[in-house]
Amino acid sequence: MAKLYPNRYKHHRTYKRKLNVKVSILLAAMLTLTGCSLLPVEDESLQPPLVQPAEEELDIVEATRGNIETSLRGTANFVSASSATLFFKENGGRLKSMKAKVGEEVKAGELLAELETDDLDLQIRLQKLNVERARLLYKEAQQSGLVKTELRLREIDMEREELQLDNMEKKLSAARIYAPISGIVTFTETLNTGDIVSAYQTIITIADPSDMKLIYTASDSKDLLSVQTGMPVGLKYKGKDYEGTVLQSPAEAPQTTDEAKSERNSVTIIIGMKDAPSDVKIGHSAELTIKLQSRENVILLPRSAIRSYMGRSYVQVAEGDQRKEVDVELGLTTPTQVEVVKGLEETQQVILNN
């Protein structure tokens, strides 16, 4: 048939090819428009059910009137009220010997340490002989009736020898440390024979255990602003209560140009214990309580009710379903309570800052 109708056959094949092309274009367009519609459709995610929020529970307290008292509490340590810090004066040198040991009892006047002085001891003995000789010659001159000039020359010789002896003895004394008081050695510098020691370097500390006092050191000088000399102090030592008195507060501490000492004095109080027990030892401690300030019939709140921001103190007051911020002026404060001086009235409902 192809041979009988060649044009007709060719026209049929062309038409079929164009038809296939149109079908392909149409399918491509459908795929483009439907995207992944031919792929399996995923199930739509379900939205979580709506939950009614629970009502907020507030911790509310009522502003009430009462009494408030502030106090200083801490731990004080027993130290000797009479102690001595020992060092070599004027000049240092090489250590010859150290006789003091920590914990040992020493007597006043006992030799505790000395520096090398070469043959100074021998020189002093020889000079004592020179002094004795000069004195004898002067006495002889007086008895023999020498004229004033010759007598004065003998006197000058005697004074010269005495001055030399005095100078030698001062050098020897400066090279030795003697105990100025009786007591217990509480500190010795770690030194060996032959070590160099500087003048005024602390070598030994002695404390008299028969005269005790308590030292309390605060973390901040502001904690001691209300402490004054003469204030009563409650003390507890080994479970028993004792009475005490502030002997020195920072305000009454001696003035000093030593910055370290001045800073130490600003955070230190000295306390005396009445009828101290005989078994108190240096280094023991006692709990102290000093009543500082007290006020009666003032508005009080728990400390947890106070809020602060950028130096501002305020509270949240509950008024029905509403909250209201109120600025307050604070007074005395304890670890649990605070005095409200201004801004709040009695019976107002305050929300705790939990």
C-alpha cells in the first residue's frame, strides 16, 4: 500500500509524530503545575489542642507593725593583750644564734638571738681595763695635789676611755635580742646560723598568756560603723555564756601613717572578756553578739518582699486583680526582716519576690 499511496503514508507518519510531541508537552506542563501531585500526599500535622493557662498563684504578705533589732554576730579570736615584736635595731648582720623556739616559755631578760660581732667581746673586756686604769690615775692625781691643768688632763683620759667602752657596749647590745617580757614565743623567723638579717626585720614575737583579749575582724568596714567603745558584748565560749566589752572600735583606733595598719584597724574591734576562764589559750575563739540598733512599732516586711533596680527599692502591692509598684525607703535591715520608713502603710498587701 505504501507503494500505491506514497504521499498519503508519509503524511500519516508526520501527523503521528507531531501528535506525540504535543502529548509530551502537555504532560510536562501538567507536571509543572501540579508539582509533586503525583507523589504520595503526606498527612497534615495536627495542631496541639488549646490549653487554658493556669491562674498564677501569688505569695502575699501583709505589712505589719513590730519591733526590729540589728546586731553584729561573728567569731572572735583570743590573743595576748601584752605582746612584744622583737628585731635587731640600727644595723643588721649575720646571725650567730637563735635560741627562741615557737611554743616555748621565756623569762624577761633572757637572751633569745644574737648577731656575729667578731672579737667585740674581747675588745670590751680590754676596754674595761683601760677604763679602770684611767680612773686609778685620775684618783692618784687628785690625791697627789697636781695643778688644775694636769688634773684635768687625767680626767679627760678617763672620760675618753669611758666613752669608748660605752660605745662598744651599745654595739654589743644592738647585736643581741633579749626578752622584754615573760611569756610564750608565738613566732620565730626561719633563719640559720650565718644568714643575713636586716635591721628592724621581725625575728621573734612573744605573748603574755596571762593577759588575754579578743580580736574580731569584719569583712567590710561598713559592718562596724555602729560599733563604739564601751558597748556590751555577748560571748559564748565552749558552750558557756560570758560578758564582754568593746575596748577599741575602728573610730578609736590609733592614727597611723602605715596604710596596711590603718586598713587593718578599720575592720577590727578589740574586746575584753569579763571573768575569763583559766583554760583560755591564744588562738581559741568565741562567738560574739553585739546589739547595734533597735526600733519599736515600725512597719516591717520580709526581706524577700523588697525589689531593687538601678539603686531603686520598691515593692509590688496587690490591689484586687491589679499589681502596683510602690517606691519605698528602707531603714534597719536584718537577715530576715526590713523596716519600711516611707512609701507603705500598715495592712497593705505586698507580693513576695520569690
